[in-house]
Amino acid sequence: MGTIPEDKLKWLRSLMPYALKAQEQYPGTRAAVCVAQAALETGWGKRPIGGWNLWGIKSMKWVPGSIEIVTHEWDTDTKEHIKITAKFCAFATPEEAFAAYGRLVNNSPSYSAARGSVDLASYVRELGRVWATDPQYAQKILLLIREAAL
């Protein structure tokens, strides 16, 4: 095991059943990536958005309920973090949240390159190009997966 404290590993393990169900229902989803993203995006569960939005999924037509919040994005022009106001999905239950995550990753054309990847590193790299503005996002996810032995 890596350097992740036991309480954080316990939190990750508590998410795995939901992530595995999403992976089963939506084969383009990878459970380890799903929970690693949840840890990174929420500061290990401390900052979910609108209930169970663990990934910073922005508002989508097919998801009822949203919440508008101020967030930080990486500005590729200035190479700085900037504050913006955006609408995000508000999930009431973990089942709803993980199903929406799975559906998004599995069905969105934006993630087709990730779904076509043959190995974990290329999957995370391709997913990260679309998912996050942070240029180090994929590296952070891969490190977290390795350290948590997901």
C-alpha cells in the first residue's frame, strides 16, 4: 500500500460497490478511476457538490436538479486558477450519482477516446483531457490509484 491514511482508504472502499455497479451497467466506466476522481475532486469526501456530486459534474439536461456554485478552473491562457460560477448536478443518492457518472463516461462522444484505450494510463490520460482543466489531472489520478492499490 502507498502513503494514504487508513481513514481515506476506508472512504474509498465504501465507494467501490457503487463504482463497480456503474462499471457493470456502463462498460466504458472504470471503477478505480471513478473512485480516484471522487477522492481528488472532493478532497476525500469533504467537499461534494449538491449532495452526492463527487466529480464536479456540470449540469446536464437529463439529470434533474442542479446547484450553482463558485468553483476554480485552470485558465490555459493565463496558466492560473480562476474563479467562475457554474451549474453542477445535484445528486440525492450515491446510486443516482454513480449511475449518472457511468452514463456520462459510457455514452458521451467526448469520452470515446478514453473508452477506446487499451490500458489504464491511456484511459486516464484521455478522460482527463476532457474532464478537467488541470494539466496535471491524469497524473494525479494515476498516482492515487497506484497508492490506494485500486
